[in-house]
Amino acid sequence: MEMKSLFEPRGIAVIGASANPEKIGYRIVENVVRSGYQGGVYPINPKGGEILGLRAYPNVVEVGETIDVAVLAVPASRVLDAVDDCGAAGVHHVVIITSGFSEVGNLEDEREIVRRARAHGMRVLGPNIFGIYSAAASLDATFGPGGISPGPVAIVTQSGALGIAMIGKTATESVGLSALVSVGNKADVDEADLLEVLSADERTRAILMYVEGVKNGDRLQKTLARVTRTKPVVVIKSGRSKRGSMAAASHTGSLAGADEVFDAVMRQSGVLRAESVQEAFTWVRYLAETPLPPGDQAVIVTNGGGIGVLATDACEKYEVTLYDDQEVLEETFAGVMPDFGSSKNPVDLTGQATAEDYARSLGAVLAEDRMDAAIALYCETALFDTSRFADLLRDVYARYRGRKPIVFSLFGGERIEAVIRELKGEGIPVFGDVYEAVSALGALYRVHRRMLEPVEPAEPLELPIDGIREVFDGARADGRTFLLAPEAAQVAGLLGLDMPRSIVARNLDEAVRAADEIGYPVVMKVVSKDIVHKSDSGGVALDLVNEVEVVDAYQAILRSCRAHVPDAVIDGIEVVEMVRPGVETIVGARQDPSFGPVVMIGLGGIYVEVMKDVAFRAAPVDRSAAREMIADLRSYPLLLGVRGESRKDIDAIADVVVRLSHLIAQCREITDIEVNPLVAYDHGQGTRTVDMRILIQRPEGVS
Ligand code: ACO
């Protein structure tokens, strides 16, 4: 079913409409009528009669007119029947206000609603929502406070209470809405469906999403990545502090907290994540009202040195570039600023500047093609005529509007506060806090950069998936959900990862021969499915340099493992080439409960254990995304080479990230895969996979 008629219905029924003003069914009819909706409005109530002057029908089937949307505000026990009635009446969308479904564990009825709706070709918004507002149809079908002003911002919210509170906030913040959609339990229609509609909607110039939990994250990520190329999307997500619920089966698992993955995937998709509702409002309003800058060179104009420095700090934080060609700056401001001012950026007009100096300097920024945006700071001084100040800013803004971005930040007493309130109400980007002002400009620059990013066609990567699956089948036939070292090595080989040579020895003689063949030094490891923690059980010996050490190690490993895990079946001892040292990294991938396949890179050792210095992306990633992930690491300089160390083979690390990301995306039966450590050598010398662990799902029907 097409989604447009949800936003522009030809007729709307409210099932559970009531003449009692205390009831939700009354509020919805009242809002629909008051919002100026021009289509047919049909209250449905078993008693019939009239509600708010409209004829009420006992059943939606009796209306006999075109109804695209039916809002259901009947108790949970009546919802299924009402859905069937809507189907019979030819409704396209059921908007279910009613609570009492999956949010309280009643998943069964919620699924049944969707099943029945789909059988009638209908889509379901909700349940457990406060409704929908659509400026395209002048339709407020919510039970909110009413009085929503139309405008360029669309809000999609999972939280009902916060969504209703946002209606009030849009009024105080002078934010006009193109749409406000409550998604609640997302039984059917979800954010991805709505983003598709809103991205095509000409009224909508910026989208704000409030997310509590992600469903179908895979699809959401792909939709966001597409939408953000043409429209800004700002997201607020609650539950920042919560860790992923999946058991920590690997480093990737323990580090891939739900919030870390969400954050990484949002950045990857070009979405701006706001820290607070206030920040989100600041950004969407500015993004919706301001054209993209012609370039990224901003100039700060101030009458106070201190706030100029604060603004400079804020520019660094929010990645706003400051124009720094000194000669051009001097030329530009020579005739328009006091002699004792400074034309360095921040351009400091000093406390003696008059309103005229201020206006002239901002005019100079506007006129200079090499300067792309202005940050105008003002501290209240006695020399300024504050009564004319609002007019001055209005005038400056009117000249900038549509040509270059500008933000104003004003400091002062009650009179200045009044100016801020007054101009904010008119939609002029005036802020009391310099960080807030610069953050808005920073958001605009991020959106701009996102839109300029080249769209790289996905690089297909052929992997020998059939061969890899055969290895998994072998493990499953043996009742395992993890691969033994030789099996993992086989997969690594198929993936094209460079693993050290390894031979499994069944007795002491074979071990000595294997070490000779591989060449010293070697490592020895126990092979047993019953011994998971090999090192802890004394099952590993490193850096064995001759035959005597190999013989000693063989006996010591067997002795120690038998003591630690007496019943363990030991299949042999693996003799492995000892890998020469380099920089240890860790590359992992897993199925994230929200977003599906994700890939991770981190530096090994303490960087990953203590610093949690890792980067995630939704998988698969291409080479450039893999390189970006590596560059995102705080410890990246160690790979670039510090203190005379040479640069490491970053391309070779990126190659492993790409391969693992494609494997996890193509083989959904892998739950976790981790190469740890992946040792990286100097540029051009590649990487070695020292150890690889793979966990797979249980076969169907086995618990
Ligand atoms: N068809 C049409 N009308 C019906 C039907 C039916 N099959 N069955 C009952 N009705 C009528 C009732 O007679 C009543 O009208 P009346 O006032 O003339 O008698 C009206 O529908 C409402 O029914 P009530 O039984 O009075 O139910 P009530 O209004 O108390 O509650 C509601 C219904 C609001 C849907 C409730 O069940 C509910 O789920 N409340 C929570 C809603 C919510 O919070 N949603 C999430 C929003 S987001 C947030 O968190 C803020």
C-alpha cells in the first residue's frame, strides 16, 4: 500500500470517537476539525448521534465514503474487530492509538493486527501511539495539545509522551512542522517507511527522529544512507549508557555495546546525533532554514576578545574551519573596523566598536567571495544602542539570508535576553550561548560535507562461500557451534588471510618433524574441543627454538591440560610458525541484534582491553570505509608511525576488514568472527593472522 495517503488522506474515520471531552477519542476528532482538514471526517461510535457537530456512524462500514485513514482509539479488546471493519470499508491505513500490545508483552495480538491488516491490503501505524500530524493535509490526527504550526521540520518519534511534549516545544522554539509521526511499537510502518515519504516531500527540509530501540536496523541504515544525501537527518536516541544484551562471546561482542554500534552506524549513514532534545531542535531548525554554504571558510566577528576565543574553541569542537588568509583578512576589514581592532580571525572590533562598525564588518564578510559563513558575536557595551540592536540584526540577517550562513551569539543583561527571545521568535538564528551557535553552523557543515561525499559503487567481493560453509557443516555435524583451530585456519585460508604455517601432531615424533619442517622458532597449542581457554589450561607454549624445547613443551602441555580438564579429549598438538612481532590489531565482525552484520577494528593489547579504542561500521564495507574506520581510532598515529617508527601496512589491515565484513554479511549463520591478533608490519609488508575464532549458530531445531 502506498504511503502518501497516510499523509494526504481523502477521508478520515475516528473509531472510538466520543462526545465525552475527557476521552482520547474526543480530543482526536477535535484536533482533526480544528486543524482545518478539508477531507471527510467520520466519527465512529456504537451510539451514533453527533460528535462536535459531525454525524457519528455506528460502524465504519456504514460510512460509504472514501476513507484512507482510520484512527483507532478503542480499547485493546476491540482493536482486531475494528481492523477487520476497516478492511471491509476500504481503508488504506489504520493508525492505532491503543496501548496494551507488544510493549506489555502482548506480541501475539500485535502480530495478528498486522496479519489481518495486510490481508486487507492495509498498513498499520502503531499501535501505542499519539497519532499523526501532516501539514500537507492540514491534518492534526493526534490527541496532543493542538495548535501545531506548519513549517519545514518533520519529526518521527518512538516516544509518545516526549512526542506530545515536543508539540509544545515547537511552539516555544518557533519550529514549524511538515509532519509529526508517532511510531510507537512499529508493528508494521517503521522509520524507514516514513523516511522514504519524507525525503520525497517538498515541504520537509530537515528530519528529526527520536529513537528508543531499532527494529530492522539493516534496512534503516540503508535508507538513512540514501536520505542524508539530500536531506539532513538529526537523531536523538535514549539509552546511551546501556550495553548490548548479547553475551560477550568475543571482544567484538563485549565492545559492541548497543549504543556504540548505533552511534557508529548513524555516523556511517550521515546522520547527526544530538546529545539532547534542545540540541536536536537547535540543529533541525537551523538546517531547515539555512541554505548550504558555498564553501567551508567561516569568519568570526566579535566586539569582545574573550568570546572570540571561546568561539574559536567551539569551532574546533564542531569542525568549523576558520578562514585564515591574513592578507585578505587585512584587506577586507581595513576600511570597516577601528584602527586598534584586530583583523585576525576572530575579527575583533573591540569594546569600542559601534553598531555601524559591526554592521559594516559583517557586510564585508558577505561581500567577500572567499569567506563562506559568519559567526557574529556581541557583548553588551555602553557604546551600543541596544534599543536599535534588534533592527540591526534583522537587517544583517535579511542581507545574509539565502546567500551565506550566519549565526549570532549575544551576551548581556535583560535587554539582550529580550532581543534574543524576540529574534528567535522570528526564526533568526540568535543564541545566548556561543557553543550552541557554533554547533548549529557545525551541523550545517557536516550536512554539507555529507552531501558532497562521492557515492562509491559497492565493490563486489567474491568469496568461496560454499567451501566455507562446508567447514561449518563439519563443525555442526560434530555438535559444535565453534570452529577448532585447524577449521578456523581452513576458513582463513579460503578468505585469503595470511596465517602462519601449522601442522597438527598426534605424537611426539610428529611434533618434532613438524617443527623441523616449519622452521624454528615455533609455537605449540593443544587441539581439543573440550579446552576452550587454552592458555589458562597450560595448553600453549611460545617461542620454542629447538628440538629439546619442543619435546619439553609437548609433554608439559599434555600434563597441564590433563590436570586442568581431566576428561578432555585431546586430538593432538598443533605446531605453528612463530609470527615475528609487529603492531597487533584486532578485527572482528558479528551479527548485531539491531543492525545485523557489523564489523570492528581496534588496536590490540591494552588499546582494546583498557582504552576500548575500536571503530564499528555496518557490514559490508568497501576499502575506503575500512580505511576511514582505521583513521577513526584514537591510536591511529601508532599505525602512521611515531617516534621514528615507520608507517604500518594500513591497506593490508583494511583488506582484512573488508573481507571479514563481506563474510559476515554473506554468511548470516556466523554469529561472531574475530582475528586476534592481526599483526601488521611496515608499509608494503602485509599482515599475519595469528589466531582466528569463529562462532556459528546452532543448526535449526537444536537448542
Ligand atoms: N467502535 C467504535 N467505538 C467504540 C467501539 C467500537 N468497536 N468500542 C467502544 N467504542 C467507543 C466507546 O463506547 C467509547 O465511546 P463513549 O465515550 O461514547 O462511550 C469510546 O469508543 C472509547 O472507548 P472507552 O471504552 O471509553 O475507552 P477509553 O477512551 O477509556 O480508552 C483508549 C481507549 C484511549 C484507546 C485506551 O484503551 C488506551 O489504549 N489508552 C492509552 C493510549 C495511549 O497512551 N497510547 C500511546 C500514546 S503515546 C503516550 O505515551 C502518550
